[in-house]
Amino acid sequence: RVGTLMPPWSRDENGPLNDFQIEQLVLLITSEFSEEGWEHVVEDGNHSDQFGPRKQLAAAVGPGDTTIQLNDASGLIVEDALRIGGDTIDEAYEVLIILSIDEDTGSVEVERAAMGSKALSHEAEVEVYNGPLAPPDGPIIGAPGTVPPCGQKNAEPEAATGSAAIVSISGDVEFKMSDNFFGLDEAINPTLEIAAEDIVNFTIPNVGTAIHNLRFAGPDGEYQTDDDFVSDPDLISGGEEGTLEFTFGEAATFPYRCDFHPTEMLGEVTVTG
């Protein structure tokens, strides 16, 4: 699958894997045993969480201590998380939330046992890592207006269900392509009503991130035949736009779609006589 598109996952999750997720996936796939693969992922993830310069406990910490002493407290931010332990799958770890920082002395006041972890004893000179982000409250794919958790794009608003709106058009028309629906005057996947012999010049901007196009099936009602009307170009990347000139001389009804998302981006063209 390297170098090929994966539209179903990307569409459902509103974006591709980020570089770090891909790196972890490659480590798992290329390892001989799954256990060894997970060890590699943990090790690699820990390395990615290292501070620069690296931070260590300057003194041992007991489960009840609310202040930790670091060799270097620079660059820390109040309310961010720290992690101690968890260098391997079997090793317990603790997450701490920063409450206050004294960079001059290296003293950091913390909330212990955060994010469901358990307060533990930690020896001096163990490494302190940049802690995990708090999990999102919203849907895993990221609802509109929320921050998605894995670098994906926010979900587009749900397309309206039921009968499509009928929009009468002529002349110059902007017909937007989003992920994954057509939009015209706030109507989603509308029925396009065009008078016979009228010339409609479509401008078709791709305002999403996936590739799209626009194809009218033509009077035979079949796609990929000689009477189709197809956008120019027939593959429009995110941020780009295409055009399509349409005219038809008699009353007819036929479908339109995006060839790359034919089950979601579709509608009808009605030519009135």
C-alpha cells in the first residue's frame, strides 16, 4: 500500500496518518514479533517525548510528595503533563500535572497520579518525559468545531437526508466540492434544474482536502459513456478548481456524481423543456 491512496480510512477519519503515527506503524509491521514491535514503539515514543535538554529527577520522590526536584526546569509550562516511567510495556508509569515552576532552583510543584495513573516512588536520576496530551472529549474523528485528537481534519457537517433541494440555475454557477458533498447556495447535493438550450458555465472549486471531480451521466443515464459531461480537469485536488460547460436541447433527467466518492457525492440534473 505504500504510495497508494487509501480513501476509505482517510475519508472516515477526516485525514491521513501523521508522520509520527506512520513511523510507529512501520516499526510494528517490520518487527519479527508483535511483542518486539510494541517494545520498539514504546522506545521510539519515549524518545520522541524527551525534553531538550533532557530532564531528570535530582532527588528521589515518594508517592506522597507534591514537589519534585529536576536537574533543569527550563521550558516547562504550568498545566502541562509530565511522565515518569513506562520505558517498557511492563514498567509502570505515572503522569504528573505541573502546578508551579521555580526555574532557578529546579523545583516543580505537581499534581500526582494524573490521567488515571498511580502515585509511585521514583529514584533520583530517572528521566522525566513530556507527558501525554489529555484525551479529547468529543468524537474520535473530531466533531465540527472541536480539536481532533490525531492530526486529522475536523469532520464536515452531516449532509442533509431526505429529498434533495431543487436549485434552478443558468449562466455562471459556482458548484463547490467539499469532503464529501457538493454544495450550491447552502443546498447539499442538490437537484440542478436547467432550462433546455441554456448554457451553464460551472466553476467547480475543491474546498476540501480529498480529490474530487464532477461528472454528468448524460441522457443515457449511464456513466463513462460518450455522452457524459465531465469537469476539466477530471481530477481536482484540494484547493484547486475545475470548470464544466453544460447545455442540452430537450427535457431530460440524468444523474451526476463525483467519480471518487460516488456513494456520497451524487445528485440529479433536470433539464426542463
